[in-house]
Amino acid sequence: MGEMMIPHSCREPDKNLKIGRIIEVDGTHIKAELEKSIDELNRVYNSEVYSIGQFGSILKSYFGNRLLFMYVTKLRLKSEIEAENGNYIPPSEDSRILEADLFGEGQWELHKEPELCSEYHLEFERGISTYPLPLQELYLTTSVELKSIYECNDRHAIKIGTYVGTGTIPCFANIDELFSKHTAILGSTGSGKSATVAAIIHAISTYVPGVDNKNNLRPWHPHIIIFDPHNEYNKAFPQAQRLVSDEGTLKLPYWLLNLKELTDLIIGKSEFQATSQINILKTALIDCRKEGAKIISSKYDKISVDSPIPFSLELLIQKIKADMPPQASKQDKHLSILNKIDALRNDVRLNFLMDNWSSNTDTIKDIITQFINYEKPLKVVDISGIPNDVAGIVSSTIARLLFMYKLWETPEERVQNPILLVCEEAHRYVPNRGEAEYTAAQDAIKRVAKEGRKYGLGLLLVSQRPSEIEPTVLSQCNSWLVLRLTNSEDQSYVLKFLPDSLTSLGKILPSLRRREAIFIGQAASIPSRILINELRREQLPQSNDISFVEGWSNPPIDNNKIQKVVDRWRIQLRGEFEGASSDTDTSEEVGEK
């Protein structure tokens, strides 16, 4: 057998890769002094260019035959550090101090496969058992070593991007870790959040799960449901089933709402503390569900106020009127509820929600089938045409329905159809504030976040304002893709959820390029700075940004066009045009809350 070949830089330290020496070790945090001879922050080695001291780049130190790896967190002048201690260093004696955090170690070993017995590979593992000493030398990490560090041997992983600073080394994410344990995608407007969501879903769609024991391709039906508040995913996923409120493809009848959701819808924010109104609604609701149970031949002796039993709105109105006191002075609370129900019924934007139930059929199976079927497992729920206060209730109801469906499946059934719920603009539906119009959504998404993984229901939270998301929900995400964040409040909020050893990565959040992200958590091989997969134009979500230059280059708008806009506004139907989300206060259309 010939000589076993190991890369030269791995047999022993290579002086061409040396950049400095360690001067301080504090747990996993080290400080090193760069060589004064370094006059450029890059170096060419074996025809490859390596950066020196770039934030997040990986360096190494030798400890016998083991290599200790660390990523760069800070680069400062020695004079700055001494000045903080009241000392002065003349420019001629100044130097550059690099700070880094240890994250893993490795050793070159023979390949275990017989056909590769003449080759070595780097056995890398996360975590530190050996620590360097002051005065040990610091080296650049070669591309061969970087590939071993980032290597993904998990066949159940998808490529979501490439590692920044490594050329083209791909970044893989384990599918189960990414979805079953929940993931957050956070970033300011224009940072590439929606493009990141699209890149991940496209990667999932093209994933090949392998073959079965008969060498046949295994089926692949990823069940993904996207809450789309801006009508932007239709373009990215034309093969998806679109569920749209004003096109009749989304049906979510009022009788599926539980007491809390109906309270938010009918009683609303300003009267949330009116316990007597809630009791009026609760009493009428129980009676209606019991009547409905008789019609559909269900056992009504165990019916609760939240049982998904259909009933007609006319019956609900009758029950509330029957409970109304004869004195006019005591009818205000009942009349307020009746007026709100009437206003909701007359709002054409809510036809998908307020259409009266027909006793001919019990359609709960058909409603569930909207979100769970194998023909088109990718669903886009377009809620851009729904008033903002109702959108929270709609998302709450869908999330709760999915959770309850998974809850009542058998353990054997659950493993066959896990579901991923993509919550775009999550701060709209699970906000970090206690306004009544959002409480139902908070409770539903919070329960999915806490318990969903046990039942095969995963969350992908997407937001441009992480500081406005309910913290309990965000803390349940075990993997994070953090894109550019320019708001200092959001940056500080995100850093609260990161381990102390990773807080330094938060300092580069304002300077990340579009599609660049800090990838951390259980789905990431190591905490890394990555560039998300670039998609073709037709694979990207629809951008709703309006060009002022293009717009102002058109002829002036005429009165006929203005009249058409006014007509659509009055009838509250968008028709064929692409509308923005309806986030104005709806009190003038549906009554005061």
C-alpha cells in the first residue's frame, strides 16, 4: 500500500497559515494578537484567498494532534483596550487584537470505508473538551477543513444556502430539526424574509426522500400551510392550492369558532371586560349547539360551548332576544351584541365566515379537507382581503382546527401526515400585547408552539418586528434564521434569546446583505453566517413595492379610473385586481367594538 496522504497543513502547523498568537483564554472565549507583519486582511494559500479577521470566519489552534476551532467575534486595536484601562501605547507599539469563541474540535483520521483506506478525513465534533493555552499560535482554517466542519452526512437534510466566506460550500439543514422543533425567520423589510421562506419551501418541494426496501422511490407529500397577509406567494407557488376569502375558495364558518374567538369577533376589544355580555353570548351559544346537535344526530348531553356543532345565526339571534329583559333600559348589552352580528353579516368581506349554516349537511370534514389533502399538499391562505382585526381570529381558528385535528388522530395517523404552519408577519397575529382582538390568535399559536411538536404540527414564524412577537411563542423556536435587522429594539430583543457565546454575532445584524442570515440552533451544523439560495424571478414571492419613478412617468390618472376605484371601495370586493392587506379599522363598517 502506498503512503497515506494527509494534507500538508494537517500533518503539522503550516507557517504560511499562521496569523498570530493567543494571549488570553477565558473559558471558550480567547483573545489573540495578530502578527504585525500582516498588512492586508487576506492571504493566498494554495491558489485560494482566505480572509483574516472577518467577523464569523473560522480560525484554528493546534493542541497536539487535535485542532481547536473558533469563530471570530471582534477585532480591535490594542491601544483602544489599554486606553479603557487608562494606559497609553505609542503608535509604533500598537497591534491588532482579535477575539474569538471556541465551538468545536477535530482530528485527522483514516476513512472507515475500505475503498478510502488510503485517505484521511477530519473527524469534527461540536463542543470543547480541550482548551488552548496563552502563547499558542493561531492559524487560518483551510478550505479542506472548512468542508469537513460544514459537512452534512444527514440524508434527511435540504440545502438552504452557502456559507459566507467559504466560496461555494453548501449549507444544509436537517428537515426534522428545522420544522418539528419550530423555526423563526426574522429580518427587517427588504432583507429577504419572504425569499428565504420561498427558498426553503422550494428546497422541500424538490427533496428526494430516497427509496424503500424494494428500491422504489418513496412518496413525498409535504403538508405546508402558509398564512399570506400580502398576497405575495401566489406567484412563487403557482402549483399550490390558494384559499382566498373573496374568491369563495376559503370557507371558515362562524360555528367553528370557539367562545373566545366569537367573543373577540362579536364583543370586541373595548367591551372585552363586559362579563355580562360574554355570559349572554355563552348562554345562547350553548343552547344553539345543543339544538344543532339534535339536527345532526349527535350526542348533545355532553355538548360544551366550544364543541364544533353547527347552528344557524337566526337561532343565535332568537336565543339572545329571548334572554332580553322587557325593560328597555336594560336591553343595551343584548342590543349591542345583536347589532354587531347584523353588521358582521352585512360585511361582504366576511361572507366566507358569516354565511348562514344549512341543516342539510354537516360540512366539518370538507372544511378540514381544505387544509389537509394529498392532491395539493401546499396551501396558501390569502388573508390580504380580510380586515386586520378579523385576520387574527381567522388565523387563530385555522391553527386551532389543525391542532385539534392532530390531537384527535391516533399515534399511527399522526406520523403519516405532519403539518408545517408558516405564519408570515407573525407579529400581526401573536403580538406582544394583550389587546382582545389578538388574544385568540395568541392562545392558538402559543399552544401549537408549546405542544405541536408532540402531534406533528410545526411552526415557521416570519416577522420583521421580532420585538412585537409574543415571547413565549418565539422562545419555543429551536432554530433561527436572522436576516438584516436595522431596528435597535429588535436587535436587543433577539439577543435576549441567544446563548451568551453567540451574542457577538448579533452585532453584525445591521450590516448583513440581502439574503444573508445568521443561522443558529439545532438545525444548523454550527452557528454560521450564510447566504440563502438564490431563486429565479418566477420562484420569488410577488414584491408589492411601488416604484415612484415608474409611477410618475405615466400619464395623469383620469376621473373614470378614480370612479372605478371608488366603486370597488364601496362594494368591498377586489375582484381581479391585486389588493393590499386590509389593515384599517373596520368599526365604521361592522359597528363599534
